[in-house]
Amino acid sequence: MGARVTMRDVAQAVGMSPMTVSRALRDDRTVNAKTRARVRQVADDLGYVYDSTAQAFRTQKSGFVAVTLPSVNNANFAETFRALTNGLGEAGLQLLLGSTNYRVEREEELVRQLLTRNPEALVLTGGHHTDEMRRLVQARDLPVIEMWDLPEDPLGHVVGFSNSDAMAHIVDHLVATGRRKLAFVGASEGADMRGAVRRAGVVAAARAHGLPEVAMIDAGPAPVSMRHGAAVIEAMGRDVAQYDALVCVSDPVAFGCLSSAQRMGLRVPDDLAITGFGHFEVAKVSNPRITTVNVQAEDIGRQVVALLQGIFDGAVDDPVRVDVGSALVVGETS
Amino acid sequence: MGARVTMRDVAQAVGMSPMTVSRALRDDRTVNAKTRARVRQVADDLGYVYDSTAQAFRTQKSGFVAVTLPSVNNANFAETFRALTNGLGEAGLQLLLGSTNYRVEREEELVRQLLTRNPEALVLTGGHHTDEMRRLVQARDLPVIEMWDLPEDPLGHVVGFSNSDAMAHIVDHLVATGRRKLAFVGASEGADMRGAVRRAGVVAAARAHGLPEVAMIDAGPAPVSMRHGAAVIEAMGRDVAQYDALVCVSDPVAFGCLSSAQRMGLRVPDDLAITGFGHFEVAKVSNPRITTVNVQAEDIGRQVVALLQGIFDGAVDDPVRVDVGSALVVGETS
DNA sequence: CGCCGAATTGTTATCGATAACATGATACCG
DNA sequence: CGGTATCATGTTATCGATAACAATTCGGCG
């Protein structure tokens, strides 16, 4: 309705200086306990709402941690995000979220925006960035964490795992169970670096085992999910039977492939093995259960929180590199 | 490294006043075109980064829209969020996201925090709130939108659909296809109001059709997903065959139930019908496809964006109530 | 040439909270 | 009882951008 209530108004009402109110609301013990209680009471009565913007401005500490994700519409990233929110919320920090839609140029633009909010740290998903973006970030004296990857040339700290190692686990397992004709199902060559790295991991591992060339099945532009996996296999029809294993870029894609394969009467895993990535819920519940790789999305979030706490406490100075690893989870599709 | 670069520094470098720099960076046409270009150039060279905090403080406009979601780890809410982000991003607004974990008390706390950031609007998911929270919000002269619901007594604007109507569609359909012994599979009675409303909708619709009492199958505390649906049906074993339809609170739960039912050899839909809610991807890809209700998550987001634009442009004054509706999508599980 | 309106740039005050420093009140000691 | 340590509160200046108002420059025209 009228003008907003500020600390000055509260101060006037209690008959004290704004400074005392400020201290009282922060529970500063140098303020008399009775005064503190009275200030809180009056602030409540007046409907006073603290202004974080003014605080952020004055103290030059925004209370924000900026986070970029390729997409929130992905259970794994969402899980990491949840862990971050919960962990940082306890530390009084707010997350500022931006999604890149799997495009590095979008990431640059996004980070540019986020930086204007003066975040106290920057958490990026993935290790691929534009040069301009690297410059942007390194020009500031700002803690940076890259997660979900183990980049060669990191911007700062790293909490992730090796996508190519993870794919190697899958290929090793398939080879051990007698498969030789592999096809990789993923997004088209393009802006999604994570997909590209996984693809490269499969190709390298196959080569190491002396397998024939890995076929590429293009499920369309990133992000690809259940319906894209289902569609591409349905479109291929019986042609898919020339392979004895489909290595999918993610569990949802694998589930889509599985579903289409079953609809066309293929027996999984007898006729065709299918593997996923990410240990999504659907992999555990589907029928048959999908062989996948567990990447511990939540753990990544927790480790990032711990790292940030270390950084803010001054306990961390040198760049940290945490490999959370990944583990093969054998299901019933291989 | 050193002190941050401010407009004052840029101004000094160009030999002009900070005011001119401010105008130039905002592309104010009262500033000479050449000057504008030079200012931008110098700002870039100095590595100047605009300070939104200072701007927000001075103008008393934060550029934030606060949004609460029960959880980001839900493809439907994530979809709405994505539409909001994209739409509001174009308008130069940033989303401030908080998740309530399906608890109204948590919502109150969250909104309290979010309000300290001076958001220009508040977008809430759901229509159930604590009294304290209603007071909090109404004390401020702040546009409020409740979405994903059609509350009786809204706080402000509404963009949603009727959960009980949606469930009635499901029940009508089941009755029309000859089912009579229904069981509802959802979260335990508790803080999740959306689940409770859906359950009530099923009960009311069943009563209207003169069906026997609807059984309640408790899949555990909210949020419930695939694994909970799978677990509770697996635990019930053959007992589940006493019902001829499982009405699930969401598609993921339905998929879990479907999977367990299939594993124990039940034929769906011959022995047992299963329905979901939300038109998740899994409903379209699963085998058989799950009968569900489409709630157009993305459309909700778009409508909220349009409404917000109207509000900010001053085109909207009276509270708006948009019913985006919901539509039965018949699959192969019923 | 002198004057006027348009174009361009400058000055001042301000948003609300708080760090740093200063002051006043109170207790406690020998 | 004077003096000093402790507790409690107040004063002042400040963070960076910008609205509102003021001033200056410039071209053109009678």
C-alpha cells in the first residue's frame, strides 16, 4: 500500500537508532537481550521486511551462488541442483539458476547476466566453454567450480567424473558378455559436448577392444530423451537387428529404444543388448531393468557444497579436483 | 584482482560523467551515437561488468520474479519452469527459484526469504498456503500468481486447472470401460495438498457413479515416483488383483505399478487397468502406453508469462483466472 | 549577428543497510 | 570513591547507478 517500511521506521517506533535495529535483527549479542526482543516484536508489528538488496549493495556480498545447468528438465541435473539448494540454503545462500539449453554460446550470455548480480561463486555444469567466457570468468576474483566433468584445462575447481571412462565401463562389460557389433544412440553432432564426449568414449573403447567400427544412430538435436530413442528405433525397423548392442547416451534414450525394440518383437537382451547412462529411476523400474552407469548426481551436489564451504571459510586455496567416479550397474538388458 | 571497475572508472577513462556512461550503456538515444560507441568500447576494454545490485537498489526494481515449485525433480514442473525462464528472460527478468519439497510450512519460510530480494512478482505453485503466508503476501503490493491449481480463495491471479475435474475424467473413462473396483495409488495423507485433492476427486467421482468405496494404496510420503509405485504393488503381490483399476496420482507412479504388475504376470489392461496423471513422457513411451491426463505444463508457463507481461504493462488490474483445462489421453492400459 | 529550440552532457541527491569509529552508561576493583 | 574495563547504543560515511533537474553546445534562421 503505502511506502515500504525500512529499518529507520522500525528504529523510530522503538525509539532507537537504525544501527541498533540492524544489530538486533542480526541477533548481535552486543545488543541488550530485551532490546533485541522488542525490536523484533515491533518489526513484526509494522510488517517490516528485510531488504537483501540493500544489504548486498552495502556489504558487496550478494548471498547468491550462480549455477548453470544444461537443463532442469533432467532428473540427474535436478538431483544435483536439489542437493545444492538444500546444502547452500543452510548456509544462508540462494541459488541463482540459469539453463544453457546445452549450448555454450548460451552459457556465455547467461554467465554474463549472472555476473551482474555479483554472485559469490559460480558453479558450471560441464567443462566446455567459449574463449570469451573463460576470459570473463577469470578476470574476476571469483571461485569457480566445474561439475559433471573432468576438464583437461579447468577454470578453477572441479567436481565430476570422466564421461569417457564411464562409457568404457559399458563397452568393457558388453565385450565381456560377447557383444561385438555396437551402435551408439545419441544426439546429432552439435553443441552438446557431453554427448560428444560419451560418443568418443565409446568409439575409443571399442577400438581398444578391436571391435568393428561403432555405428552412429542419430536421435536428433540435443536434448534427446525417451521419445527420441523410441522414434529413431521405430524408424529403423528391423535394421536395428544388425547390431547386437545399442549403447545409449542416457537412460531415457535407452528406455525409448527398449520400448520400440520390444514393440517390434525383438527380445532384449537375447536379440539385442541395450545400455543407458545416468542411473535414472526408469532404469531400475523398467522391465527388463536397464544396464547403466551410476554417476551419483546427488553426491556431486553435496561435494560441491562442501567445497564451497571450504572456499568461503578460507580453508581451500589451491584448485581442487574431485573425481566422484562412476560405477557400472548391470541390469537385465545386457 | 584489484578493486572492481565501476561506471566512475569508465567515465574517467572516456573523460565524461558517470551519468553519460550510464545512459550510453543503456543505449539512451539522447547520447551521441559516437559517444555511445566509445563508451561501450572503453567499458569492454576495462573489463567493466554492470552491477545489477546497485541498479536494483537505486531503482527499487530487482528484475527478479520469484517462483516456488514443489520440486524441480518433476518433469512437469520443470517444463513449466523452462517456459517461464524463456519467456521472462526475453523481458529481461531473472527467475528466483525456490522449492518447497511439497510442504506448506517450507513454502512460508521460502517466500519470506524470496521477498527480501524485492521480486517484482511472485509465482506460486498450488493454492494451499499457511495463513501467515497469506498475510505476508497480501501486506505487500505485489502481483501474485498461483498456478497448477484453481483455488477457491485465490491470493491474486490464477493460471491452472481443476485437479478434481481431471480425476473425474479418468474415473468417467474407467466406468465407461466397465471398471468398478478402483484403488487410488498416491502419497500418504500429509503435506502434499495436490495429491490429496486428486484423491478426493477420485473418491467424489466414484461416489457419483455409485461405485463401491475406492481403496487407498499408500506409496509412502510425498514425493512419490516410479520406485514407490513399483514397491507398493510388489509388496501387495497378488492382492492387487482384487481391484480392476489402479488410479495413480501421477504417470511415474503408474509406470512403477505397471512394471510390478507385469513382473508378477498380471496382464494390463486385461486383468487390471492402470491410469496415470500428467502426460509425462514415460506414459507415451511405455509398453503398453499409459492412459493419463494431459495438463499442458508448458502452456501454464506461457500463460503465466503472458499474464505477467500484462500486469507489468498495466493492462491487467482485476484478478485474472485462467483455466487451461485438462484432457483425457487414452492409452493402452485401460 | 543575435536569438531560440533541439541535442547533448553535467550536478546533486538518493535508494536502505552497515562497517568503523565514537560515545555514553554501568559495573567492578582496589 | 576514582578509575578502568565492559556493555550498550549512536554517528558518519559509504556501496554504484540513476531520476530529476540544470547547464552547455550547436545549428539554423530572421
